[in-house]
Amino acid sequence: MSKGLFITFEGPDGSGKTTQINNLNTYLRGKGIDTVLTREPGGTIIGEKIREIILDIKHTEMSPMTEALLYAASRSQHVDQLIRPALEAGKTVICDRFIDSSIVYQGYGRKLGDCILTINEIAVSNLMPDLTFLLLVDPEIGMKRISNEELDRIESEKIDYHRDVYNGYLELAKKFPDRIIIIDGSKEIEEIENNIIDKVSKFINRGN
């Protein structure tokens, strides 16, 4: 059986990823495609426990490197236990965030630089997405979409941090234009959905 398709969704907080992930998953399942829907940090029992530690708003003492290593640890478990086996079984994996998030949130946002890529290349054993949809909205608009009562430890950071993350995403998109597809997150939900479905369909049919 041929290797499955690995699709990731990225974007600043409040960019509308969750809605589009669910819409794409529904579309692909309707086409008879076996999908696995997952997220980061998380995706496994161990990963979800790490997620709780990372995002707990009470953990204000967490250092940037501790944060980065926890994300990488969750990702390593995720790849070994869920993502790689699913892909090897020919399934399409749709993941809410992956390695790009660590590069921008810890590399750019926390100013940890290139070591984040090195750490995460080890964590994922060089597994990279086939397609990445980057939903972009202005950081201030994105944060206004999230209720203050729901903010986690990362979302609660100052706007300058979120701007650094946004700019980090722009830099990544320039480096990997064949993989990362920028989507204007300010457009109507249906327009965004149709755009994403069109891109995925063309990717699936490219060899036919």
C-alpha cells in the first residue's frame, strides 16, 4: 500500500484553523478517503499530558528551552505512536500544528533560533508534511477572536510575541514555498474551505 498523505495546518492563534481542519476532514471522508485527525501538542495519551503542562497558565516559571523540549517530546511520541503508522497504512493524516509551530513559537517568538529546527528534526526522524496550509490573520485580529477566559499560557503572551510568531511564519513560507500554502484567514469561511479543498484535490490528482 502506498504511503498516505500528511497534511498540516498552521497559523497564529485565532486564525480559524480548527474550522478548516474539520471541514477538510469531512470533505475527504465524504470522498471515501481514510483520514486520521490529530493535533499538537497532543495526539497520544502521553502527548496530551505534556500538553496540559505546557499550556497551563499557572506555569509562569517555565523556561523557553523547557517549553521547546516538551513540545519536541510530545511530537516524538506523536510521530512514533500515531502519525508514522497511519501514513504507512496509507491513511491521510490531518494534523493541527506540527514542526513549523515550534520553529516560529519557540525559534522566533522565544528567540531560541536555529536550535529548534535541530531538536525537532531529531524528534520527528526527518518526517515532514506533504502539504501545509498556513492561515494568516493579523495577530491583533486573531487574539480578539479568542475569549480572554479561554486563553492558555501561550495565547496569554503579549502582542509583540504574537507579532514575532506571525513574522516567523512569513519567513518559513518563503523558505518552503513548495510545501507551505498561505491562506488569507480574513476571508469568508466558505471561500477559505473551497480554496483548501481545491489545493488538496490538485495535489492528490497530480500523478494521475
